Amino acid sequence: MKAIFAIFTIAILTFAAFSQTPKPQVDSEGYLIGPGDEITGKVLGEPQFDFVATVDENGQIQVPFSDAPVVAKCQSERGLRKEVNDVLAKYLRNPQLSLRVTERKSRPPATIYGEVRTPQQVVLMRKATLLELIAFSGDVTEQAGGTVQVFRTQPPLCDKARDEDANWKSMTGDPGDVPSRVFSLNEIKQGLDEANPIIYPGDVIVVQKAPPVYITGEVVQPQGVFLKEGGLSLTEAIAKIGGVRREAKTKDIKIYRLKKGSKDREIISANYDLIKKGEQKDVMLEPYDIVEVDKSKKSIAQTILDIVTGASRTALSSVGNGLGTRVLY
């Protein structure tokens, strides 16, 4: 009986241990102090040394009874606590200092919008990657294309971050424009380092919308189809909208394509039947292509048959016209 009780007790304790979910630890080193932040310091038993200071534009704060300012910029709470404690040690024996960043005003939020499910501004309390911000915004929508552009509206605050920022340049080459970089959405989702940069306060992330192609004429569902990363062929696009109708002229499908640097369009002809047989290369569609599937012309025999059957139906429908109606009980 004792053995059974012991086994039961162990099982209960084991279940309790595994059922407890550890709370996530807050990274105290994650936030680096900057100009505008408010610092509150309290010294145990020495209220005259308590202070509330705002980090000035030079990144410094003033500590009571000290003529020399303390550099707070790019320090963590722990690092600044040690600096201030060293200053207080000149006036106090073994000072017990409590120091916290009570207001964080040095950094603007990062912004993510475009084709994400929850466009928003995000206050970054720690380092975060581009993939994390996309996931935090509910992932991309069905209309998202293959590119994500990140604008760096202001240089990172601290030196280490500035080194990582060195290869960010203006897309136009004009030093006065906002630096930005374009990343592949597929590579971001694969977690590739080169496509998953650290996002800094003030960054603006734009998930681009996929450009459309338009399919009209003798197809099951005429509509626009989004051109995703990796491309879209003519046969894939037609399959996406349910295929062609029986009357479709599949031997000569027209693709109207914008000429580079012009609003005019060129016409590309494709034989859908030969493409399906593998005798002609499939056509890769480009943004804003218009695919037109015409109605095929009827043969002479089909035309005559339609006339005859149409006339017969008309004659039969007119037989009863003008006759009286009686009811047989």
C-alpha cells in the first residue's frame, strides 16, 4: 500500500512540475538609453541623493552633488546603475542605488503597413528582426507580392547599430533621400540572415502588393490574378480562374503587354493547345498583362445546323398561337 501511495505522489508532483509554464524573462540589457529618456534613481536611506533626470541631447544626466555629468546614452539600466553608483561612492559608503528608466522617449516606433493583416506602429523594447515584425502583424495577406521594402528614416542611435547600418543607401542615389533596402518575401520566410535585418526605431516597413494580370473573354471566371513571387505562366493563370469555355478560341490567345517606358501595348499571340501538348513554350506573364480569350468562329456546317434547329424551335413554338383553349374534365 505504501508503495502505491509513493508512486501516486511522485506522479502528482511530476505532473505539477510539467504543467507549470515558466514566465518569459525580460531582457534588461535589451533597451539602450537615449536622449529624452527619463531616469529615476533612489538611494536607500539617503533621500537627498534621490533624483529624476532627463537624458539631454548630448546623452548625459546630472547626478546630485556631482559637478560632472554622467554619460547615459547607449547604456543599459545595469551599465548606467554602475556608473552612477561609482559617482555616489565618492560621497557615500557602500551606496545602495536603485535605478530605472521610467519613461522611454528617445525612440519613435517602427511602422509596418501594406499587405499585412494588422498594419500598426510597434514600440521596440528590444531588438527585433523583420520576420518577427511581419509575424507580429499577423503575417502577410493573400494580395502580398514578393517584395518587402524597409525605409531607415533615421540612423540607429548607438555605434554598434551604426556599423550594421553602413550598407543602407538611398534607392535613388541621392544622399538626401531616405535610405532603404528591398528584401524577398520568400527569403525572409526562410529565415535567411541577409534577408532578415534588425529593425530599429523609426524604420518603416512596406509589404508590397502583388501586381495583377487580367484575364477576359471565354474563360470560366474572368478576373484579375495576382502575380506572386516566382512568376505566373499563361497556363497557370487560366487554371486559377477555372479554365476556358467550350467556345474559346484556344489556338490564338492574345496577351496585351505594356511596352517599357510607354503606355502603349504590344500584342503577343499564344497557342494554348500547343502549349498544353508541350509543343510550344508557355508564356510567362508580366505585371498588368491583359489576356484575352476570343470566342471561336463556327464552321459553316455548325452555322447551318444552328439555323435549322433554331427555325424548327420557332415553328413549333408558334403552332398553338391564335387557337382557343378549353378544359377537359
